[in-house]
Amino acid sequence: MSAEVDEVEVLTSSDDDYGGVIVHINLPIDSTTFLSILRSSISNWKHQGKKGVWIKLPIHLANLVETLIKEGFWYHHAEPKYLMLVHWISDSPNTIPANATHRVGVGALVVNEKREVLAVQEKTGHFQGTGSWKFPTGVADQGEDICAAAVREVKEETGVDAEFVEVLAFRQSHMSFFDKSDLFFVCLLRPVSFDIQIQEIEIEAAKWMPFDEYAAQPFMEKYEIMRYINEIYLAKIDGHYSGFTPVATKSNFSNQKNNYFYLNAGGLKRCNSV
Amino acid sequence: MSAEVDEVEVLTSSDDDYGGVIVHINLPIDSTTFLSILRSSISNWKHQGKKGVWIKLPIHLANLVETLIKEGFWYHHAEPKYLMLVHWISDSPNTIPANATHRVGVGALVVNEKREVLAVQEKTGHFQGTGSWKFPTGVADQGEDICAAAVREVKEETGVDAEFVEVLAFRQSHMSFFDKSDLFFVCLLRPVSFDIQIQEIEIEAAKWMPFDEYAAQPFMEKYEIMRYINEIYLAKIDGHYSGFTPVATKSNFSNQKNNYFYLNAGGLKRCNSV
């Protein structure tokens, strides 16, 4: 038995978990050839009942962006080295997931047994040149846990090793860079080394500073959140304040590493009985 | 006095707060003309000592992406209708801020005075068709506060009006969509209306369900976090558990609306004395 068949080139794709396909392109291709293959591929995916089509386009294939947009794709997200485009080819309602909206910042309150705060002066940013001493802060890397980011920032900026204790509080702010938002987690850490070695690029100076002197700095008056944090610390050492501690929990949806669940462990029986 | 001068066209730009410039382009332009203007502009900005150049390119100008990449720009972030490109034109170290890394999800535990949980069955997603009753969940919109998102999701999915009480706990998970991470905030809400009207697109059914029956569902066994949340709720009604409540604080860095700072208010003297 034989039949006359045409073979058409289509883009190699893998299925996602939501009835869609993901295409990774890497080899250079001219936009005219690409357009023809793209159209065959879309026709093929429609025939298969696929819904969303994701194309991860590396930056060296920027020549294909215009073609994809003209064919109905739009931007989903981008990172320095790639652009993720998406197209909903089904008649069913569009269920494309939202893009990331938040950056995660951490601030680390590191206090030693003499009630001295690990304080830094920054070379850049809002407090530059003001003589203000503040706790180390930074931005969590992609994929980094909040508790790990706090420990890393303290080590990088001051050379001090510290253990994560808890999240004391957090602030959500909007429009902090372009249209995006920030979640800033104020963390309490316990130092396990004490010698200071500053990171020369970002940090002007660092020192252990008596808490009362730290908290009495004039700039605190202007920053309601800084005053809250000072009150929280005083309530903490008086034993009245509980923040959220991370507990490792299994991820049920993939074979990724454990996730941290942050909760007030002191309020839970099972955590207290440990 | 006269001099022979050439006028060159440059892109209209505004300064950012970090020694860079932001360019908004909107009118259609062919890529050859654009390249010439872009080169004059960059030369001009370099001369002025500018550092970062941001170009916000609406999707209808996708014809210019390739030109920008060839001139040394790279992707910073993208939203459905625009692509943000950036280029560091200074010799000083690159201080381009990181892109957003996290999506913010909320789960709303709404319990009435009869200790009944507002529970839903979803039409899509992981629990579809399993008969599992869970609390309403959703994703915070761009610029939306966590406390507002929880109230909105409950209203949208069930028609129930509720007041935000506190964040009971939160989970950070990675690689949850492409390379991006999730922060999922478990919130306690107090219902102020009780009639249920479900949102037909997402929700199969909703009801007030006795807490013990809700917590005894077999699927809970598989989800460590769900068991933690049940324990937290029981500790809460016993008066042993404190989460984080939002307090409105002034933003010092811009004329934007207030930010919420989430903290264990019960542990702070000033909050208790109110």
C-alpha cells in the first residue's frame, strides 16, 4: 500500500503539562525559511489540539523576533540571554501564566552576644556619603532561598559567618523598578565568626556597633520601617516577639529540591516538642 | 558671530536616578534610519558620561529588536506589550538591577464562627476532578498587595466578602514556571458575608465545610504544607499562634502609596497598646 505524501518541516517541540508545546531554537536560520516552518508547525499543533505555544529565543536569534510578532506571538518574559514568546492558538480561554512580578530583597540584622549590631556603610545607593550605619542588605539571586541569601550577603559584605534565625518581618512595595514590585525580608541572624573583612566594591566600612548607638542614629527618624525593626529587636530579646523560621518541606510537584516553609514555629506543638 | 554646525538627530530620553537614560519609542521607524539615530544618541550619551541606556520598545516596533541587539543591547525584561532592552555604555562596573524573579501567590483560609472552612473544588489545575476541597488560591496581580489579593481571590471564586487577618506562613519554591520562583502566602481571613456564589469558569463547587472534615481529607496526607497549615489553624484558635499582620508605612523613596510592612504585631508594645 502506498500513498502520496508531502513531508513538511516543523519545529521540534516538547509538550508542557498544560496542553501546550515548548520550542527551543538554537541554530541560525533566515527569517523567510523560519516563517514557512513556523506556519507549518502552528498548523500541525492546531491539528493536534495544542493550546499555548512557547518559543524560547536565544539573543543571537533576534532576527526572528519580528516574524514571530507578525504571526501573533507576544512577549512573555525575557532574561539577558533569551526572550520567551508565547502564542495562544486554541479557541479555549487563554490560561497563559503571569510573569514574575517581584524581586526579593533581604536585610540581615546580625547581633552578637554583647548586643552589638553588624553595621555597614555603603559606597553606592541612597545612604552613600551620609555616614549612616545600616544592616547589610541585598537582592536574592534567581533560585536562591531567602535564608541563604541573607547568610550570603552578610558574608560577602562583611566576611562574617552567620546562621539564619528567622524572618522578623517583611515589606511589600510597588513600582520599585519600572512596573515591578519588591518583597523585602528582614532577617535575624546569629554570628558564628566575628572578624570583619569588607567587600571593597560595595562597602565603605563595617563594624560591630552597640545596638543603642545603632538605633539612635538620626536617619532612623525618617524611616518608619527602621524604627519598627528596632522595636522588633528589643521585643525579641525580651522574649516577646516571634518571627517565621524556615522548615524544609518536600515538593510534591516535581523532583526539585526541598522548599522552605516559613512559619511561627514557636506556636506549633510539633516544633516545640523537638 | 557664526559657526558651521551640524545638527544630528538623537533619541529623546529622560534621566534615571542612577546616571542612566530611559528612552521611550513609539512612532514607527525603519531600522536603517533608527540605527543611524541610535548611534548618534549613544555617542552623545557617552559624551555626557551616562552609564546605562534603557530602551522600552513597544511590541509594534519589533522590527528594531535585531538592530538593538547588534549594537550591544541585551534583554532586561518583557511584558506582553513591550520589551525592555538595556546597554551599559560606561567603563565603570555594570550596576544594572536584577529582573523580577518571583511570582506571588496567595491562599486564603476563611473560617466562620462555626469553625467551617470556605472550601472550593477547582475546574482546572492539579486537583481537578479529584474531589478534593481546598481553600481559594490565586496569583497577585502586578502592583497588588498580598492582603488585597487574598480578599479579591475569595470574592472572585466564592462571592464571599472577607477581611484580612494575617499571613500565617509562606513558602518559597523555585523553578515553578520556567526558571522563575514562587512565594506563596497562606493568609487567614474573617468572613463578613456568607452566601456563596461561585465563579463558573474556574470553580466547580464551593461550600462551608466543618474544619475537622476539611482537615481529614485523604489528599492532605500527601501535602506536608497542608498539614502544617491545619496545625497552624488549630494552634491559632487555641491562642498559641501569631502570624504577621500588615501595617501601613510611608514610602520614603517616592510619592507612591503606602507600603505594607507585615510583622507579628502581637509581639510589639505599640501595637498592643492600641
